[in-house]
Amino acid sequence: MAEYPFDGGVLYYEGQGKGDPILFIHGVTMSCRFFARQIDWFARHDYHALALDLRGHGRSSKVMRGHTIPTYAQDVHAFIEDRGLKNVTLVGWSMGAFVMWDYIRQFGTDNLKASIVIDEAATDYKWPGYDHGFAETVENVAGYVNAIQTDWHGFIREFSASMFATHPSEEDARWMFDEISRVPPVIASTILTDEIFRDYRDFLTTLDLPTLICGGRAPCLAITVAALEDVRERIKGSKLEIFENSGHCPFLEETDKFNKTVHNFLEGLD
């Protein structure tokens, strides 16, 4: 557990182990704690496993600026560069995949070994001719903002429950609520809006990096198998693994299978 200075604040992060770095990037309003089971497992399997809280999230400083996907990607790049990390695997869950893609768009792949996408479409908005986004209209987006600003705790409960194929335990529901509620509503609504209108469809066709896509069979948060297959078709040479008993969080719902799947993919690259 440590803190990394940035832009007038600090980013909280956790890391264990030695070996090639594997950096987990969480989804919107989430935190590095969601990857606790991965940090421990990959550290015991000869990786330097890391996860950080993006600005405004978790235990990182709640700075009231820079809440865009490109800025989050710049924070990740500065973290990697300042720590001298080499041959890095980036793992992006949900919005974290957007941060990962924007990192690659801005800084390239020279320092990267591979990318892992966890349950994310190429864009979250249903643009004309694209049916996989969860936000269908601008009015939908305004509704999310209104819910976050007027009933943040209610939004958290509904949002977190919708991520799973089956209901999480009471214990898991409590710690997840605690982590998500650390994000001020003004930050949550700002970054969610920014995320929804990002579009990586064209960029993914240019991505030249070994990539594994993981997602659940249950269409939680409107991320369907069809949306994941669309990502696979756009990223040349990528592989897709569907987790039959999971929704948006296969790393929590099928932890052992997820960890071994990612590990086997990475070991197969050596």
C-alpha cells in the first residue's frame, strides 16, 4: 500500500510480488480493492501485481479537475514511467479498458507486453449503426446524472447489484458500497458522462498488441457477448474468453478460472 503524488494530490495504489508488471485498472466509481484477489494470486505466480485508484476514486485524492478518460490515461502513464516499469501488461475492466486504450492511443505500445479487456464494448453509446452501447439517448445520460446527483447511495446499490450474474453476499455488498461511495457524486457524474461518449471503434482496428478479452455470459450493464465479439473482431489477433457463470465481474464471480485464464494467456506469449 502506497501513495504516488500527482497534480496536487496523491494516487493510492497497492502492489505485491516480483517479475513482469501486471497493472489492473478499475471501472468507473470503483477502486483497486476490486482486484485484491488478483493482486495476491499473481504476486504468488511470479508477477509484480499492481492496482491503483484513479484520481477521485477510492483512497486517491478527490481533486476536482481532470476527470476525463485521456487524463486518467496520462496519470497511468506517469505512474508507470516514474516507477520504471517495463514489459507491462495492462488489465482494463469496464471504463478501465477505455483508460487502457487511451493510454495506448497517446503513448503507444513500446513498453507493453499485452492488454487484457474485461467486459467492455468499443463504446458505451448507441451511435447510429451501432447497437451495443448501454446509453441509447442523451436523455438516458441525463437520467444517470440526475440519479447520481439526487440519490447517490440509491444509485450505488442499483448499479453494483446490476454487475453480477447472481447477487453478491452481504459482506461483499458492504465493502463494494463502501468503495464506490468514496467517490463524490460530482466526480461520478462527470466521469460517467465523459466515458459514455468516448468511441474507440476505429482505434481498436489499429491496435497491434497481444490482447485477451474476458467477459461474462450474463448481459449485465448491457455488455453482451455480441458486444465482446465486436471488440474481438476489431482487434486483430485478439482472443475472447466467455465466463459462463459471470456478469460484469468475472474476476470476482469466477476468480480461479479468471486468474488462470489470464496467466495462461500471458505465459503463452513468452
